[in-house]
Amino acid sequence: QVQLVESGGGLVQPGGSLRLSCAASGTIGNTYVMGWYRQAPGNQRELVATMPRTGGATLADFVKGRCSISIDDRKNAVYLQIHDLKPEDTAVYYCNFRSGYSGQEYWGQGTQVTVSS
């Protein structure tokens, strides 16, 4: 089992930035992928950014050029930084962990990000 604890999010003005953090604990292993998805009301959950522990990020087109993702493998934590936030970035952001051994996925509880003036 893997537990995910998220932090960050909240209310941000358009053009602002935010940093989300997610720490994993439990049976982690040495091979995994961590990342972030988001879901706005009425929409399906969609990928924002993911990254294997060993590097090589995948970013959604809607955040390319204004987003970075990083992993601290000593802490088993993943960080998401988004700049130039837009109202359409408003959503619940979910941390995701996928084991490289079993393929099993785990989700965080979600953190609300609201972009509004």
C-alpha cells in the first residue's frame, strides 16, 4: 500500500503561480512514476504532468512552457510548479503514484486550485 499526502493549492489570481507537493509513504520501491492530474466540474480527469523516478517528464500541452515537475527521490515526493495561471486551470488537482513493479496506481485526496480575481 502507498499513501499520498498532498499540500499546496488554494486561491490564486490570474497570472499567478502555485506549487503543489505530494509525499508518498508505504511500499514505495525503486521504480515508480509520480505525477499530477486534474478534474474540473463536468470534465473528465486529465493528465497535467508525470515523471518517472529516474527522470523524463511528460507535460500536457496546456501547461507546456509554464509548468515544471520534479521528484525528490530521497523524500519520495513530487512537486508541480505552474506559472501564469489562467481561470481554466481551476480544478481539483490529484497526486498519482504508479508502481513500476506491479503497475498498481494510487491517488491522493485531491487539492482544490481556484484561479480567480
